[in-house]
Amino acid sequence: MTAVNTPFDPAPAGAGPTHLVLENASGRRSLWPAWRSVPAGWSVGSGPATYEECVGRLAPRSGSAGATVRR
């Protein structure tokens, strides 16, 4: 069985900055591929950075409802 890669999967080692962390007006955050257009209602909260760095930035903040990974 072959794994299917999506734009939200980690990039190969050494690929450099490949993802963004987006944020909307209500403070929700989302992992997003850097090469895709930012959807309406969202803005870049951080990045571009590596997948691992962006996932680390999605850790819930104190007092928040947590992060959302939008696919």
C-alpha cells in the first residue's frame, strides 16, 4: 500500500519552509501549505516555516478552545 501525500503532510527532510499557520478573526488557527492562497477570512499568523515548527505553533494557548487543522 502506498501512502497518499496531501499538501498538509510533512515535507521531505531539508525541504525548508513549506507551511503557514493561519488565524481567523475569532482566533482559530490552522495549518496551511505555503504555496496555496490564503482563504478569505484568514490571515498569516506565522510562517512560512517547516511543518514541524508550524505544528508546534498550533499547540493550544492557555484559555483557548484549541487549534483547528483545516483540510
